[in-house]
Amino acid sequence: MSKIRITKQFDFETGHALYGYDGKCKNVHGHSYKLSVTVIGKPIKDTSNVKLGMVIDFGDLKKIVASEIVDKFDHATVFNKNTPHIELAAELEKRGHSVILVDYQPTSEMMLIDFAQKIKSRLPENIELYSLKLRETGTSHAEWYASDQE
């Protein structure tokens, strides 16, 4: 049976700052991100399985991505934990804000690498992560493909 790709899109609002950057993005700002998650696998053939004909139930994919990405990153501010933004992060947390400290520069590119690892670790063994697309603005996005990974 042929492999099929399915895609689900997720929306979330996240703030960040790029420490050391030479443009406006060095300032704390936010984006309305759109994350497209594409997985690949063979549709279920077992006629006794309630998910017959599905690669993965869209609801199951939603649970994985929501718990690993959307629920954590939505309305949070992301900072590289190895920059002076750590002081700002501490102040924001003290005031009740959601802050995520990561060990990378929080660009769309690096966020995709992080997201790919988180999602792959939760997928059923017969389903593979095929690609991710993270739209930062209406005209800018980054993409991750499993086939490009070394």
C-alpha cells in the first residue's frame, strides 16, 4: 500500500528577541506563527480498527503538537538562556508572564529543529515526521524536511 502524507496546521502567538542581531529583531517582539506539520505513513488496513483508512487521526496529531508545542509556546516569550535577556526573563516570570528559555537563538529555523525533535519523539512508530513549515509573517517562513537531515 502507498504511503500518504497528511498535514495539520496550528496557530500560536509567541514573543522573542534575537540577542546580538543587527536589526530590529534584537528587540522583544512577537509573531502570529502558523505551523504546518506533515507526517507520512501507510493508512491503517485492519478492518477492526476504528481508525481504518487513516494514517493517523488528525485529533491524535493535534494532541501531540498541542502538548509539545502550542500549549507551551502560545503567548509565551522565548529567550536564549545564554544571553543577557536572562535578566529580563526573570523579571517577566516574577510578574507572572510565561517565559521559555532555550539553548539556541530563537529564530524560526532553530525553533523548527527543536519542534521536529519534540514531535518525532511522540509519534507512533509507524508514522514519520515528513516536514514542518513555520510561517513567521505573511511573507516569511522556514521549512524543515526529514530528507534534508543528516
